[in-house]
Amino acid sequence: MYGLGFTHAMDRLWQLEFFRRLASGRLSEVFGSETLPIDKHVRTVGIPRMADKYMSEVSEADQLVLENYAAGVNKVVEQI
């Protein structure tokens, strides 16, 4: 999973960053006031809270898979 995260980040870091901002309600930081309604809606829905809840409920093996993927992505970000 580390390698997959690394490869995804090498090819699609812009897309990962876009979706990270979308899911956290932070598109307006980049795109301005046009995306403010989207940010407000997403923050109301609370995707980060749902993700935290999910991570507390998944098995240790699944957490390890997700953490390894994120480590691969983060390694590419460190190299930029």
C-alpha cells in the first residue's frame, strides 16, 4: 500500500489535494468565494468527523493498510 500511495501521489497529487480540500470544506482557500457554499455544506455534513469515527472502528489490519498508503503519499509530498 505504501507503493500504491507513492505512485498515486507521483501521478495525481493535484487530485489528492483537491479531494482532501473538498472533504474538509476548504476549497475556498484556493478557489475563492465561488466555492464557499460547497465548503459550508461539506463542513455541515462533517466528513472529517465521519472519517475519524470510521478509523476508530476498523480493524488494526485495515488501519495499517490506510496508514501505509498515507505514508507513501506523504513521502512524495516531502520530496517536493
